[in-house]
Amino acid sequence: MISPDIIRRLQAILPPHCLLIAQEDVKPFETDGLTAFHSTPDVVALPETEDQVKAIIALCRETQTPIVFRGAGTGVSGGALPVDGAVLLAMTKFNRILSIDPLARIARVQPGVRNLAISEAAAPFSLYYAPDPSSQIACTIGGNVAENSGGVHCLKYGLTVHNILSVRVLTIDGEELVIGSEALDAPGYDLLALLTGSEGMLAVTLEISVKLLPKPERTQVVLAAFDEVEKGGAAVGAIISGGVLPAGLEMMDKLAIEAAEAYSHAGYPLDAEAILLVEVDGTQEEVSEDVMRVREILLASGATDIRTAKDEAEQKKFWAGRKAAFPAVGRLAPDYYCMDGTIPRKALPAVLKRMAELSTEYALPVANVFHAGDGNLHPLILYDANQPGEWEKAERFGADILEMCVAHGGSITGEHGVGIEKISQMCVQFGNAELQAFHGIKACFDPDGLLNPGKAVPTLHRCAEYGAMHVRSGNLPFPELPRF
Amino acid sequence: MQALQERIRTTHLPLRIRAGGTKDFYGQSLAGDILDVSAHRGIVSYEPGELVITAKCGTPLAEIETLLDEHGQMLGFEPPRFGAASSLGGTLACGFSGPRRPYSGSARDFVLGMEILDGTGQHLKFGGRVIKNVAGYDASRLMTGALGTLGVLVQASLKVLPKPQSELTLQFEMDEATALKHMNEWAGRPLPLSASAWQSGVLFLRLSGANNAVREAHAKLGGEPHLHGTEFWRLLRDHEAAFFSGDLPLWRLSLPACTPPLDLDGKQLITWGGAERWLKTNAAATEIRPRLAASGGHATLFAVGEKSVGVFHPLPAALMKYHARLKKLFDPRGILNRGRLYPDF
């Protein structure tokens, strides 16, 4: 519990409307997008000026009070989960777009600006900001930087780290640093890459310069159906090795197709085991050539049905099903748990097969939507939180999936971040030496460990406990697989 | 690898990491005994359908690019080669990218994973072999461009790109200010640009993409086709073009692309759509650096010249503090490429 003295001092820094203390006021901040984890914050600070942020940071440093940063709270790994005794510092009031320079193709924004708002403001210049996480209508750019957010267009356009030029941050020492620049590089170490995706553990962002790209002249979407998931997976590899770099390349399995079709009537073929959505973009001519090549490859890969969207309306319809896949699957069960592992694409058939077996073992259905182009799986585990033991079961099922991803040479998180959710699986992906290096990096910026404590990097002690619990009778899970 | 680890563990003297040795000219100072990593070479895995290649860092770039070419793929950052022996590790340690950089990304943008030996000889594996991976701090990209001061790079995984079907280089006669304006305006339009440069009254523009796309873009933009475009960009990339010859110091100026022409003594060559400018000059660092800083850029004494002026742009004290801490973390004894980036680093 935070001390009354600190509350009093916060009251001296912030006007009353910027500080939430009453139970009913702080309760809405108990969770982020990962609602399975919640903890009521002691106090929520909503500063309006950088001076207020600096004063709060100075106070927390002096009194050794932890701080948890928060944007719109749409994160899905519990990165903004309140910590006992900490100040929850929400940056959402810093919501101004400071400048858009169409010739330089740069937008300078405050961290609380919504992702989509940047593209909307750039639209009159036929420019846009490329990373488009599915929460883009609500999520903030500051949160995107903290999580290195992705979206459905990462294969061609990259993640947040590829699309920002510089950040101005405040460290726990109260130092303001400008990292990166509006040139294409900056002298010294690449601290911009280090800070991007650091989950609020190293510094707080005050301002961000993002790259804007020209809107493609044309986009086109091709939908293909397959009678076997494996064929769909092979088609993805064939498209890419065939020389096409699609803007988006999404796959859905049967359960996801059925749910999406029932929800949004996108016209998906219900007899398919898997569908692929292939979006190509570029100039008129480029798109025409790419669509022809994609269709040929899909046909050669054994697609049972191939449709090219006739017009923009049909393109939207094709996408509507995919974009609504999460809420659609949400109707199948009281709750779902979304995972975020990545794998080399060639491992897809083996991973899906094992996932089906695990689904039977745990007696929990799983629907799969998959950023197939970049190997990012989003299995949605269906469960009922009101049934005792079901959440624990879903959590174990999820952990098994992530560990299988690592065993296949992949990662426990492609774009959602580690947060609190995947902290144990970090022990599986990394060895003690790497985890120690991560703690070392943290200590370079935050020696007292005040920023978002307990997130993103597990203690070695925790890993030892997890390992002891997890290596059942001396056997690693999936012993048949080579380890990377 | 074990021999390398052993050498790092047992040395009491600074070590100078070296593979092909083609970039000995680069950096502040070359101190220490040579730690030869050229034998640590070979492609570890490559599957065109995954768009990912993993290679040991002593592997020559030429070997990697030949293999990719056979499968219609390429390194998207078009790294320069300063000799046939240029290695993957040296390229990533220097963070060098070529003409395609403003349009497809830099060396660090394509890095997916990195294995290093830190200053105690410890083998650390960061990142991975998949395109999306946000587990742990991004230490792989931190190593890129760190000039080997944070660790000996031993293996890297990179994202690769499909090669464009066709390429065409166009030439336009225009003055510097007009060229800068056009390069920036065109970069804001959906055109298949992949390189741009200006020198002595001529703007050079490379288009890459599907056959029809390149043809249509040429029709829109006009310009005279360059008969030896491929060779032109290669000479520029590898600093073999005539501009780079001669005994004058060569400065690399990195700055916001829209910065108007820089009035500095000497001759200039503009690349990267205006964001990178090369300067052959006798002008003093004290003249050059303030001009760059005022434009939001920085200047590197790239080759030739008196290095005591400082090869790299000095960092603000607050930033230097975090650099020093990171250096101490990864190389507590300060033995790896000491002095190559900043004095005492």
C-alpha cells in the first residue's frame, strides 16, 4: 500500500482532476487488455504537463516508490497491470499531434496520441503510419513504442521499431534524453532499438517522431480456400519464395472461419479447412502483376477456391471477417485466451497438429488466426472463467503452446510483449546468462528497479522454481525436437 | 568458437576484432592484439520460403549474397563491400547500409537475432530466427553498429527480401536544391524508388519492382535511362566511384533528408534521398560539426584525415553516461575494440 505521505505529495504536484485515489475511481485501472490479471492500483496519476511528469518521477525516485506506466490500457500481456505500492502513471492526456511535415514524411507526436489518429492526420497528404495493431483505434503510440507493436502488415512494413525515428524520454534519474534523430541514424549505440519494446522498464516516453509512408496507389485482396491446413501453410511459403512480398498474409483455421462467417458474413467458404487472405499493394501495375503471380501459386498449391475481390467493398468484406475474428470467436465461449507465439512457417503443420492434440488433452477448444506471412500465431483458447479450474487449465494450455513455439525455433511473443503473462516462459526461451544480461540492461537505466517492477524479465530464482515444476520427472517437454 | 572464448577469457590486453580486415580504415583507433574471427564462417541455415538466413559472422558477404541471388533474394540493406573479404560480422558491427537504405531499411532493421561473445568470453544468444519477436530487450540491434565494443559478433540471423523483377536507373539534369526537393517529394508518392543520388548537376534515381511498375514509373517521371545503372550504384555503394578518390578527408554527413544544400568547403555527393551527404574537404571538424548539429544531423570522419578531431560526433554527457554503463555491462574489463568508437571505450 502506498503511504499517505506520498499521496499528499502527489496532491501537491497534481490538480485534483489529475489524481485518482477513491476506490471507485481507481478500479477501472485494475487491468489492461489481459483481463485475467487484475490488481486495484493504490493511486492513478494522469498528468497534463511534462513538468508534472518530472515532479512525479523525482518524487518516486526520492521515496523509492515504483511506477507503472500506462497508455490506453489495450495491451494484452499485462504490461500495465498495477503493482502493489506503485503509482500508476497514465500518459493518455499527452494526446497532441505536434507537427506533420509532409515533405519530410515525419509526424512528431505526444505519447498519448492514438495510433489511428496519426494516419488520420496524415491522410490529407496521402501519407500514413504503417504499424496497425488490431487495437489501433484506441491504443496509444507511447504504448506501441513500449511494446514494439506490430499488426497485419509487418512482413512488408515492419514493426514499431522500423517505423519510428526518434524518441524523447525521461529516465528515473530525471534526465531528458533524445534518442535517435530525424536523420536516418544517430551517433553511438542504437538505444532507439533498445528502448523500443522495453515495456516501460527503462524510461518514460515524452515525445515520438514517426515515419510516414506514401499510401499505396492500390491494394488488392485474394482469398483462397484449402481442404488441408498443411496445403495452406505450404502456399504461404511458395508465395514468398516465388518473389512476392505481400502487404498482408493471413490464415484462419476451420473453427475461426466458422466463427467469423457467423459473425460478419464475409462470404468465407465454410467447407474449407483453412483460408488464406493475401493482400498485395503498390502501384497499379505492380498490383496487377502480383495478383496474377499469387493466383498462379495458389492454384499450384492446391487451393480449392480462389477469389480476387471485385471492388473495394468486397475487399473490405474479405477483411471484415478476419478483423472481427477475435470478437467472433468470443461468441463461441464465455472467455477466450489469446496467445502470441511465433514459429518458422515450415513448422506450422507440426505445431497445428500438436495444438489439436493438446486441445483434446485439455478439453478446451482452440481457434487459430495466424499472421502467416511472418509466422505469428494467435491461437484463441476457449474457456469459461466461471468454471473452477478452467482459467488455470487455459493458462497451462497456453504455456504449452508457447514452449512448443520455442522448441521449434520460434518465440513466446511476436507482438504482444512479455508483461506479466509470459514471464515464466521467458525462462524457457532464454538461458540464465541472457536473463542476467537483461537485468543488467535494466540496471543501466533504472538501478533501483523502480520502473514497472516484476514485468518482462523473470528473476533467476523464479526460473529455477518454474524449471523444477516444469521439467516433469526429468523430462523436458517435446524432447524429440532440436533446441535452438 | 571455444578457442575464441578462451582467448577472451585469458587475455590481459585489449583485443582488436577482425575478419576480412577491409574496414581497418574505419573508427577512432585500432588498439590491441588482433582477434581473428575469419575462420568462424559458414552459412548455418537458409530457407527462401522463410525469408531468413543465419550465418556465422566471419562469412564473406559475397558468399551470402551469391547464395541469396541463386534463390532470387537479396540483403535488403544493400551493404557496401570495401573489398572481396568484407564479412557479415564487420558489416553489422559497423552498421553499414548502402543505396537502398532509405527505401527498404538499414542493417539493424534486418537483424533478427545475434549471438555474441561478451567481454568475459560468455556466449549470449539474443533475438531469434523469426521475423516477429519481442521477447527480451532488443540486444541484437543494440550490437549492430556498436563497432564490436559490446561483444564479438559470432552469428547473426537476418531477414532477406525478394529481388525485384527489374531495375532501371534514370538521370535528370538539375541543380542541388531542386534535386533535394524532388527526391523528397517523390519519396512521398507511391513510386517504386530504391536509390537516389545527386552529384555535379545530375540526379540519379533507381526504380525497382515489377516490370510494368518500373516502366510506368519511368513514364510518369521522365528522365534519361542510365546505360550502366547496376555498375553505377555498385561503384557508389563500395566507394569506388571517382568522387571517393584523392587524399582529402572523407566525411559522412547524416542529416534530415529535407535539409537545404549545405554550404561547406569541398565537393559533395548526396545519397539516401538527401539524408546522407559525402564531403571531400580540408574543412575543419569545428566548421563541419556545428553545421550538422544545427540541422539535426551528425558528421563522421569516415576515411582519411587526422582522427584526433574525433571520428564520431561527440555525444551529450547524459547519453554518454548510458553508453558507458552498457559498455561496462557487456565488457567489464574494457578489452573489446577499445577506443574504436570513443576514446576509452
